[in-house]
Amino acid sequence: MDNFSTSIAQSSPFNTETILMSNMEAIASGVRARIEENTGYTKKITDETIKIAQSLGIANTEIERWVDYRRNRLAQETAQIKIIKNLVNKTFLIRILTPDK
């Protein structure tokens, strides 16, 4: 285990594996969001869902409520991803600036 991982393990009540797995999941979420944003994937999913809901006869007011809910949820995810990116950047910066002992 390197010094960085050791310091995490010593300063946290969680075990190192849990912390590292959480960090990897955070990174994967950021990658997913970037891919979705760059490819228009999220918009395609929303548009297709609206078409299916309309074909099933779901009221436009309900569809609009769902669209608002989805936009709010995606905005929250985007905000969380920005926070995660900042934390990851700080972590790497600390690791780069902290000499190994």
C-alpha cells in the first residue's frame, strides 16, 4: 500500500477498500456524465420516453411533470459531479505536492 492509501486508511473510520471503491464509482459517474453530455444521450432518452408516454396516452401534464423532475435530477447530478471532480482534483494535487516519506 502506498503512502497515500496508508494515510487515508489511518485517518478514516472506513477501510481503504471502501474508500477506493467509492472514489472509483465517483470517477465512473463523471465519465458517464461526460459521455452522456457529449453524445446527447440524455436528450435522446428523454425524447424517446416522451414519445412512448404519449403513445400510451399519458396526459401531457404528467409528461411535463416528469420532464421537470428529470431535469432537476440531472441538474443535481451535474452539481454533485462538479463537487466530485473538485475533490478528485484536490486529492491528486495534494498527492503531487506531498513528497513521499
